[in-house]
Amino acid sequence: MSKSKLLYVTLASSLAILSTACGAKKTDSSNQPIKFSQAVPHKPIKKGGTLTYALENESPFTGIFSAEIADTSPDSEAAAPGDEALFDINDHYQFTNKGAASLKLNHSNNTAEIKVKKKVRWSDGKPVTAKDLEYAYEILANPKVQTTQYTSSLENIKGMAEYHRGKANNISGLEMPDGPNGKTLILHFKELKPAMMNSANGFFWEHAAPYHYLKNVPFEKLVSSPQIRKHPLYFGPYKMDKTVQGQSTSWSRNPYYWRGKPNFEHIYMSNITNF
């Protein structure tokens, strides 16, 4: 329901209650309190079917389906069925290690160990690897990409600033102890920060990028490539089947989703401009 319709229903309901109250006797209105239900009944979620979802935005989404490159909220919303972050969080936005990857800080050597769970796979069936974690940082920091997601906070990772300025061919502070096809990435920081156990802290990235799928696309062409614009890969619950630029996205279940089968068989998201 749009905001305008919701306001109309609310006003209409309020006027109806007020009209009823004015027509009753004064002696009755003060002795008859209005009772409301204390809880919303919970019903089991039905399996299968299609969820149709409206994206209410002031303008069409741009259709950049990459967390490393996208810089608008509408793009993030349009990618939500498939784009799952590496880490789960609790009600206080603290990492819980129940997500697709675990996080462990080591204060003795200023490192963070990120380890991907074995069952986590991209929607094409390929496993998510340490290289996918590392490659996300390359996209963020490569000067040819020019993404707004790169911030000075990431330069707390050793070698990040040098790579971003084109003075190094790789990021020295990223270590893959089991190799690119392993599951572990170690980040070497200049110093650890108290906020690092909270999501959106800005000191490290919380997404992965499919290296095997994007490696042959030049960095400067990533933002316009069909791999990003039309056929993105995700390891979340749904895989994208189709997108109409700026208007809609269609999804079906990711058969390799590490948590199991999602409830809905399909999801259809359509953009609605709120003029």
C-alpha cells in the first residue's frame, strides 16, 4: 500500500470512530474503553508460489547489480532476493558467525580471519572461495572502477592505499593461506578498531564477488558489462532470471543455496515511482 493510500485509510477510520463517538451518549463514552488485539496472529508461511513486490522509489533503479559498484538504495533493493552478505548479525548489529562466513579478530597481530562455509555456492554451482573475497577488494580499490564504495577507512588494510593509487599490482594486506581456491582470507590491518565486530563498520567489506565469472572483464568495463547489468551471480536464496533495466527483476530459487530451499518459488519485483 502506498503512503497516500495508507494515510487515506487511516483518516477514514479515524473519522468513522469520531462520528460514532459523537453520536453516542456522553455518559457511555467515558465508561467504554476501546479494546485492541495485543498480538498479531502468526500463520505458517506457505511454500511455493510467486511473491510480487513493489519497489517504491522516486526514480528507476540504475541496474548495477554489484555490491562493490552500486551506490544507490534502489539498486540494493532490486538485488535483495539474491544479494546476501557474508555475515549474519544480531539485534545489536554485531556479527554472530551464523552467516555464510565467520569472522575472527586476532589482536596480537592485527588481523581478521574470514572463513567461508563449505556449502556456500554461487547460483551457477561454483563454490565461493577465498579469491572471491579477495577479488571484491580489488574491485573496490582499483582506480579504473571508480566506485563510490571505496573509502579511506579501507586504507587501514595494509597495501590498500598503494593499490588504489596504482603504485602496486596487488593488495599486500590480503592473504589466502590455503590458496585462491581455499576458504580463508586473512586481512592484515595497521591497527584493529573497536567497531570491527559491528556490521557496516567500514574497515572491511562484507560481500564477495565471483572471480571466475568476472575475471575476463576489464575493470573499467565492469559497470557496463552484461555480467553486472543483466546476468549477475549471487550466493543468496534466489538467482536472477531476468531484468528490465530500471523497472523490474525476476527471480527463481537458487538450487545451490547453502541454507536450503527458500519458501517462494519465484519473486517478481517491480519499480513504482512515487510522484
